[in-house]
Amino acid sequence: MKTQTPKPGIQSHLRTLPFSHVTCADFPRGRAALWLGGAAASGWPMPLALALDMGLLLSFPGAGLKSEKPGYLPSDEDTSDYLNFLQRVSVHPLVRELSLQKPRFRMR
């Protein structure tokens, strides 16, 4: 069985994943694609890595998340501004409240 290569748009999104800074144990990675589609549908297109990071911050309690520069990125790759942004977002009262809410609908 021959596998198909992803479309160029998908490849562009997949290339951003190594820049994701937020991790969560036992997280179904496919959910990030739903967040990406939801953001685009609401007029906020973004790279897949950002959709993953923001989706995790908005969906899970902060205690289960870890935000840090991935160890495989080069040491001279400065991501401190992005990491500071993620840390500020993660402690925002609205984000903390959203992450504790139970969804009232099921995502397909």
C-alpha cells in the first residue's frame, strides 16, 4: 500500500511542531488539528505549534502542563520572548478559569 505525502499546506504546519513549548502527559496529539481548524474557522489562522501550545494552555489545568524550550532546539535559538508570552498567558486569571471548566459539548 502506497502512502500519500501530505499536501504542502499540511507540511508547512507539521514543520512548526518542533517549536511547540508546552507539553502535557497523555495528550491525544490529534486534538491539535481540531484546535488549528477551529482557530482558522474563527478567523485566527495560526501555525500548528501555536495552536497546540494555546490549546493546551486553554484546555488543561496548569499543574499538568510544562512550558519550556525544547532541548533539541539549538542553544543559540532564542525563544525566551515566546516562552515568556506562554508563561504570562498560562497565569492569566481567565485562562486559569477556562482550563478548569468542563466542556458542555463533545468534540468529534
